[in-house]
Amino acid sequence: MSNLILDLLLVIALLWSALRSLMTRDLFRAVVLFIVFGLLMALVWARLHAPDIALAEAAIGAGLTGALLLDTVGYLRKKQQESFP
């Protein structure tokens, strides 16, 4: 019973983070929600007994891609501030 509840909570959290990241207008918030989605996906892969895919999702999907996207958001904000003094 507790496994079913955990799985349902993971599904709800995945859907919530996916929809929120797609519907938000703030780029920083969208990237943070994308990272949260990647970490939740890593938990899902771990629950499915696929630890290799879970580690790859956490390292590449959430970690590396999230860091690159956060850097891009910072670069875009800096460029936007320079163009509108």
C-alpha cells in the first residue's frame, strides 16, 4: 500500500513540475522546475530498478543540462540589462 502511495505521489509531482515548467513565463523558474523534473525522473528510474539510468538522468538530465540552462538564463539577463540601461 505504501509503495502505491509513493508511486502516485511521484506521478503527481512529475505532472505538476512538467506542467508548471511549460506554463511559466519566468525563464529562471522554468529552468528550476526542469531540474526538479529531472530529479523526480531519477527517482522514478530508481523505483523501476534501473539505477544506471537513474544516475545518468540525475547527472546529465538534471545536473549538467540544468547548470547549462541556468548559465544561459544568467547570460540572457545580463544582455537584456546591457541593452536597456
